[in-house]
Amino acid sequence: MSRTELTPRERDTLQLVAIGMNDAATGKSLGISPRTVRYHLDNAARKLKGRNRIHTVVLAMAGGIITPPTPVEETAPAEEQASC
């Protein structure tokens, strides 16, 4: 699957789902309804032959269609840092 076989909106939707956003949050971020998010995810899953949203995201990452999210380092609260 090449990058061009998914629409830009399908790629954007998958990228936001990859960072853990649900349909409502993804829709709000993209200015579309949660139902439209589901539509884009379903189309991407069909094109990539994904069995569910997680499988579709993994396939998109493995194919270089989307980039894996950057891990966020957890930091200790200020009180704990001061006592270290």
C-alpha cells in the first residue's frame, strides 16, 4: 500500500487515532463529526485490510503511511523533584 492510496483525511484521522484520540476528539480536532471520523477509519481499514482500528493503525505505521507517535516522558510532580 502506498501513501497515495489513502486520502489525506484518512491519513490525518489515522494519525490522531494513533495517539489515542477517540472518534469525538478526532472529529473535534479535524472539524468533522464523529460519524465522519468512523467513515474515514472504515475506508482506511478496507484499503489496508485492517481488521479493526488498532490493526489498521499498526498497518499504516508499518507501511510508513503515518508516523508512530512520539512517547511522552513522564515527569515527577514538582514536590517530588525538589526532594530528589
